[in-house]
Amino acid sequence: MSPVAEDYDFHGTHPATPRPDAVPVRWAMVEDRPLPARVRGYTCECLPIIFEDCRAGGQGFIRRYDRSVSPWVIAESPRIKVSAAERLWRQLINGEAR
């Protein structure tokens, strides 16, 4: 193992705790395997809930993995315009959406 791996703890983006006035997202459960999507961003794997900023078919959406339960629960936001998905992603990261 390299010294770098031993000396540093690598983490990805940690979303802020949702604020009391955070906008609720209409999460829809994914019945089967999620359809292929290009993942543009994601939150840290060390957390029990992980978000992915996704694009597919010219639209954007957020995929949410709840790993606090077994089996994991996978849900997706509505598929919306890419600009709206980018705004939703920033809201989730900043604690302005939940």
C-alpha cells in the first residue's frame, strides 16, 4: 500500500443537513434496476444516503440510494430539464432540498 493511501482519508462531497425549510423532492421508487444514465456527480460513499446527479435522454434527474436499510432503496427525482436538474442538485448539496 502506498504511503498516500495510509496517510489520507479521501472523501467526496458531503451534502449539508437539510434545512427546516428545505423543499421536498418527489422521490419515486425505482421498481427494477435503474436505467442506464450518465452520472455527472455523486456524494460521498461514506454516508448511508448517496445522491447521483444523472442525465439520460436529454433530461436530468437525481438518483437517491438509501443504504441504511437492506436491501437498499433506490429512488429517483422526476426527469426534468437539465438546467432544473442542475438547480436541484445544488439545492440538495446546500441543504435546500430533501
